[in-house]
Amino acid sequence: MKNFIIFGASKGLGEAFVKGLPETGDKVWMVSRSRPESLDLNDGVQRNWIEADLSLPGESSGIASTLNGTTIDVLIYNVGIWESKGFTDDYDFENDSQDEIAQIINVNITSAITCIQKLLPNLKQSDNAKIFLIGSTAGLDNNDFTQVSFAATKFGLRGISNSLREHVKQYGIGVTCINPGEIATQIPYEDGIEKVVSEYNGTQIPLQDIVSLVKCVMNLSKASCVKEINIPAMLDTNG
């Protein structure tokens, strides 16, 4: 049996992790601002919601306090906000406000560091703990993203992964950064892979593919270290 904590668990990829990773008897702590619908699932998995606004500085301590020393086997930081007009045709970096820039950095970077820091004692208690940071192809070299703050934070996640990995390898904890391209979060996890493949023809990634990657790595022995996985969509120009 495994204990999970999944950040950003109420929708999209986070919700897919909540549904697709745990097995009967496992426990999952879901961190999000809004109540996850998956709390209502009755599939033999114990799910618990931790309500948190990761833009606030004290939330990491509250999350750790809620867990109260519980062993964590798998931590997934799947949080990423972007500029309010990001990924639109009229986006212009020069119009980004300082408040928005600060919030993007706080949620995507500062919170990742502080939440993992506070939960390391829980991870150290596991026999084979794994940490996953969900980045983006926006954090890879030679891409064409113009959202400066968002891209900076996704590059930053890779730096966190590198240094964190060096810190925790003495405890046998694995750290993996996964950098996906565009994911078809608008297609419910229950609808399956084929619907995504038929509708998007290689331009978007099924949720199930990312879930499968995490499941593979989390089940490896602690003798193996998977540092980074880049997974653009087959027809992603940033791949």
C-alpha cells in the first residue's frame, strides 16, 4: 500500500493522478483550493482533501501539520498558473502586472520549494519515496513560448529538481521532473485515450500517458534514478 500527496488535485492532470495512480487500500491526500469531485469515488482508495491556497506563504506548514507525521511514498507537485492572457493571440509580456508576475512565481516556484521542504520528514519515513515535479516544454531550451514568467518558473522547476535530487539521494528518495507538451485536459480521464487520439491526431497528449509515466517511475526500485522526462505531443512544434 502507498500513501500519496498530490498538489493541484481537483482538476485536469491532478485529478487524473488521483483517479489513475492509487490502488485499493492506498491513501491519497489531495491539495487544492476547491473541493475535488473525486472525493466521492468509492473504489477502495481512501482520499482526503487538504484545502489550501498555494499563493499564501504559510500554507506549506499547514499542509505538513495536517499530515501530522504520516509517511508519504509519492509526492506530486502538479501546480502551474500562467499569465491571465497567456496562450492567447493578443498576449503581450509588456502588459504583465508586477502582482501577477509575483503570484506566478509564488505558486509555481516558492510553494514547490516550501511544500517539499516541509514534507521531507514524511518522505524520509518511506522505504522507496518518489517526488515528481510536473514541468512543461515551456521550460526546455529552444521553445517559442513568450510568457516570460510562466516559462521562467518551468525552467526553475528543473533547477529545483536537480538540487533537490542531490540533497535527498542520501535518503534513497527519487526526484523526477516531467516536462509535457500540451495535454488534453478538456477530455475527461474516463473517456479514454482513443478519444484524444482521434480528436487531436497527435497535437495533444492523453492524460493517461502522463499517468502511465508516473506509475512506471514510482514503481521502480530505489536503485534507479529517473532524472527528467521530456514528453511533447508527437506534432508539438516545441518538441
